[in-house]
Amino acid sequence: MTLLLIFAPTWGRVVFTNVLLGVNQGLAWSVTAIMKIDLVAPLQRGTARGFNEAAGYGAVAVITAASGLDVALRRRETQTHRTHHLDEHT
């Protein structure tokens, strides 16, 4: 699916690929939740569901923070390059 996104010739293909990725993520998330609930005793199913949710949202938080840091570093790098480029051509 990632290759479909990389080589997408139109925005329609990008949107379609993102829809497929969303369906894939939804199915994968549901399967992990059901699997964890099936592994525990009936009285612990709520706890298993809670751990699954906490792990998922925790992972999203970590990836979001890492992405933000990456963007901040790249922005600083780009601003330095832009300033140097403008100084050369003015």
C-alpha cells in the first residue's frame, strides 16, 4: 500500500490508498482487541481492553511527539539553508 502512495499519479489515488490504509488499520486494531479479550478470563476482559487502548494511544502519542520533533529539526535546517541562499542572491 505504501508503494501505491509513493507512486500515486493523482490525488484520487492518494485518497483511495488512504482509505485502504484506514480499513487495514481498523481491522488490525479490532483483531488485536478481540485477541486480547479472548486470552483472559471473563472477569478480566475490561482490564484487557483497557490495556489494549492504553497501548494504542500511548504508541500514537510517542509517534506524534517524534514526528513533531522531526519537523522542528527539519524546519530549523530549512531556515538555515534559506537564509544562506537568500544571502547569496541579494
